[in-house]
Amino acid sequence: MRTDRIALAPQRQAATAFLALTPSAARPRAFHRVFPPGRPERVKMALGAARKISVDIISDTVCPWCFVGKRRLEAAMAEMKGKGVDFDVRWHPYQLDPSAPTDGVDKMKMYQEKFGKARVAQMMPMMTQTFEQVGLKYSVGGLTGNTMDSHRLIQWAGKVGGPSAQDKVVEYLFRGYFTQERFINDRALLLEAADAAGLQGAAEYLANPENGLSEVQAELAAARARAVSGVPNFTIDGRVVLSGAQDPSTFVEVFEQALQQKE
């Protein structure tokens, strides 16, 4: 089986300038094709013949590029759904800073101490513009901290509620942290996310810090074993791996190539 690495066009300045604040969030630069490359022709689908594509996403709930990547992925999936394609999306954990405190620290202060006030002041408008491009309002206020409980919740949501409920939890947490200045480890935020997904029993589940811990740790170890060093990281149909918040057109291209392999 052949693996090709295909160079992509550089990301726009507005979407790359804030990388220094999230060094592990790799910008779009290449994807690995793990199937023989075909002709770049549009996929012709029989009327009503729905096809399903799996998308496995490795992300952290405090990674801004992961939220941007989610929006770009959704735009691509919406285009493909109009052609009768269905998707099975599942989220997997990654921790940009496993040693982050559980009680939280001021987000802006942490950035300034790590990267310098001048650099943060220069980069912040770029991230704001990038969020605006995908219909979101970016806010850097509030606290940041350890994301383990959020990953335990996401893992549990997928187990008891399936991909749809899991995605709703991820969406709620992203919105809370990046647009409403909510603390990612705030138990109230976590329970609100579970409620928004229609899930019962989250309070009892999260009350025991051992619940889901081994499962999340196993997935973190699996990501390390795959040499995943930046997020978001997308695996399409178990065949193609894309790093970074790719443009919707890149996702569409890979989706169409994946469908060709199913014919």
C-alpha cells in the first residue's frame, strides 16, 4: 500500500499568525494519502445512494484551531451531504498541557508570561479575524487549565449517547471556552454541555475522577504512539490523515477521493 505526502497551499496570514500561541496546533501543511491516488474527478453518485465516511478527530478543548477546524470540517460535510453523503464523526482526546492546574489560571496572563506581551498583542487580532471568518467571536478572557475532565465527559458522551451527542458536547465546550470566557474545568460548564446533548447522569459520572480516566489515557497513549504532535488531527475513513485546520476545499477533495475507493 502506497503513502503519498501532498503539499498544500500555505494558510492565509490571518489563520497562521496565532500559531505561536498554540505551538502544538499544527497549521495546514500536508496530508498523507494511504491509498493509490486517483484522478481528481468529481464523484458521481446514484440518486439516493447515500455513502458514509468516518472522521476521527484528535483535539484538545482549549485549542482554538480545533474549533476553527471543526467549523471548516462542517462546511465541507454540508457540501457533501447535499450529494447524499453521510458522516460518522468521533472525537478523541489530546492535551496541549497535561500539567495544567485543575483550578485554572488567567488565560491572558498565561499567554503573556509564556510568549511576551508584545507578541500576544500582535497575534490576538489575527486569531479574532480567523474566528470571524468561520462565524465565531473569539474572546481570550477567563481562565484556562487542565482539560482531563472535559475529555472524560466527551469520551463518556460518545459511549452513552453516540457520535451526535458527543459532537454536541464538544460544540458546547468550545463555545463556552472560546466565545463566552468560561473555564474549561468548571463543573457547571461540563454539566451544561451534557444537558445540552440530552445526556443524563453526567454529574454522577464526573464526581468520580476515576470514571473514564483509563479510557482517556489509553487514547492519549494511542495518539502518542501514532506520533501525533499537534491538533487538530483528522483521520478520514482510516485512510488519510490531515494535520491542522484545513480549508473546506481540502476536506472535500479527500472526501471525494475516499468515496472513489468505495466504488
